[in-house]
Amino acid sequence: MKAYRAAILRFADDRTALYEEDGLLVIGPDAQGQPVVRAVGPYRELVDRFPGLSITHFPGRILAPGFVDLHIHCPQTDVIGSPAEGLLPWLENYTFPHESRFHDGEYATEVASFFLDELLRHGVTTALAFATSHPSSVDALFQQAQQRRLRFITGKVLQDRFSPDGVRDQTEQSLIDTEALIQRWHGVDRLGYAITPRFAPTSTPEQLHGAGELAARYPQVWVQSHVAENLAEIAWARELFPQSRSYLATYADFGLMRDRSVYAHCIHFDDDDRALMRETGAAAAVSPTSNLFLGSGFFDYQGADRVGYRYGLASDVGGGTSFSPFHTMLAAYYVGREGQTKPGLSLSPQHLWWQHTAGAAAALGLAGEQGAPSIGNLNPGCEADFVLLNPQATPLLARKTAQARNLDELLFSLIVLGDDRVIERTAVAGQWWPAQAAG
Ligand SMILES: [Zn+2]
């Protein structure tokens, strides 16, 4: 057992934060030997319950749940910050040429290693990530995630049409490869597989049908794709699948909407789409830096909460512009405020933070329901993935956070002014990463 004394941030079931100014976090193995939170609460109340426990004290620091990124593309690590005129030219000119290099396992391993270290440096301890259409890219990413003991989900991209040579796959083989990868990786250590059609237009109906069959055969496996990101994409999807009620409904028609299915963007929805999300248990990966960068539109938070479906935050690197959860939370605030295309509102700092931790975990079905692991939080039983935050990381942050009169002011200062400098350390499965930084 290990214990840490610091301020502690975690979340209640109603999306609000619980904050302990002088807290104690006790980490120990659960019945399966997985390091989890054994106790958390006020230092003074807890310390006597664990006599002889060695406690590391971090004065002036905050322990918080590791961030959960609901949508990111590992092979786009080097595509971040590429200039393009919108989504489709960006795919053609930057993304597909980069992704075509991932047939080379050695190259895929080098990028995967950098990608995961970059996530951890930014305090992200779980991601739902796209690999490429090459099975070698999936093996590389899982191997690197396994070495780092991460709870991590990825999958081979399915794209058997309207894709250039080098990334386009073959319908039957793509489904055979997907099933083989599920059997090789899903449930190994903390790894999970996601069936990954890039988006409906780049898959034939046969490929989507096969993906839906796999989704039914392996209900614990995730499904991830993109939907309703921009108007040109929607028009194209409607042309290709005119029999479906909407672009989103295309996925439902192929059996690809269910619990553990996560769709990036979900911007241009009507209430029938929102109801379909709610009824199927699908979740939205809200990707605000990407949506602002590409000018795609603004996620309608009021609509999502009014109809009542699940969502959480995502970086969507490389369409997104930062690995930093702070930048993503700030961009989500801008997106919430926008009031010309949908109702504008001010998302509270606690709600923004929840979206990138406990909310994202719930969207993945990883909030402890029905025996599932619990991540994105620091309540008893949660897996021991957490970050140590330094609210004095820059001169302006130190000045601003010292004046915070309540939790919302403290969290909002971090959201607006924070970046990787705030993340002093990241712990994965109860161990600091990298190991030599431990103390
Ligand atoms: Zn994406």
C-alpha cells in the first residue's frame, strides 16, 4: 500500500467535484491484484486508520484523476498543425500520406512510443485511439501501451473505398484482420479493442455490415467512428446511404450503435439523432479544438443534455491542435459559449473537468458499471491512474490560483492558463511514469 497527502480532486455521480484541501489517497491492490484507490478523504480522518503506512506529502499540489481522451489518432501525431482548406483536403494532402507509412511495423512502433509518452506527459492515462488500416499499426500501439501498463483502447481502421492506395484495405481481409486482432488483444492486461470504421463514406455497405456483425459477436469490444462533423461530409454520406434516415442512422442500420460505441464530433444533429444516441447507449466524443481548427461547427451541449445522451471530451489530434486536456477544456468552453448556431451557455469549470475524466470514462462504460473497471475518478475502487498538478506551474498561474476563493475559480484558472507544465507527474496503475521520476 502507498499513500499520498495533497489536495484531492474527484467527482460525485451528479458531475460535481468533491475537493479535499488536505486529503489522503491510499492505493493498494484489489482482489485481482490491480492497484486501486483503497481509501480517500480528509487526511486527519483517514491517517489513523492506516497505522504504519508510509505517506508521501506533496504540499501545495493537487492529486486528480488521470485524463481520459475519447478520440485521438496515433498516426496523426505528425499531422498536427498542418494547413488545409477543410476536412476533405486535409485528409487527402496530409493524413492519408502519413498513415500510409504505418505498414512498416518499426516506424509504427516509433510513433506509438512517442505518442503514448506525449499523452502521459500531458496527464492522459486512457485514450480511445485510431490506429491505421494496417494491422501492424495496431500491434505496435498495443505493445507500447502494454509496456506502460495503460488502460488503452484502439483498433484497425476499416476503409475499403474512396481511400488512396496505401491505406485502402480489402473488404473480406479487413474483417478477418479485425477479428484476429480482437482475439489477440481485447482483454489482455488493461487493453481493449475498438472496431473502427473510419467513417461511413469510406466503407462499402459490405464492410459496414461485417463490422456490425463483429460488434454483435463481441459485445464487450468498443466501436469508434466519426459522424456529422461538417456539411460536405454529411452531404456525401447522405448520397452514399440514401436509405438511412440520417448520416448517424446509417451506423445504427449496420448494427454499429450500442453501448461502448463512441462517435467523434456529433455536431450537426437533429433531435431524432440525439434520441438515437440516447436509445442505443452510444456516446459522443466532443472534439472542440479540432472543430474550431477545421471550422466544422459547434457541439450543442444544451441539445445533448436536453435529450440526455452521453458525451465526453477528446483532443482529436491531429485535426485537434493539442494533446493538452487543459487546451481541450478551454476550447470546449468557447464551443459552449457560441450562441449563433445553437443555444450558448457557460459550462462550469467542474463540468468541463468532468467531461475529460469521469464523464469520458462513463461514455466508455468504464465507470464501474456491471463489474467493469472504473477509471477517470479517484473514488474507492477506481483504478490508480492519476496526476499530480502544480497550480503554481507558471508565474501567472501562481498569482491567479493564490487568489482563488472557491473551487470553480481554482479549476477555471487551471483550464484557461494551464498546459503540460501543470502536470508535474502522472501515475499509471499506481506507479509514476516514467519510473525514474518517482519519489
Ligand atoms: Zn478523428
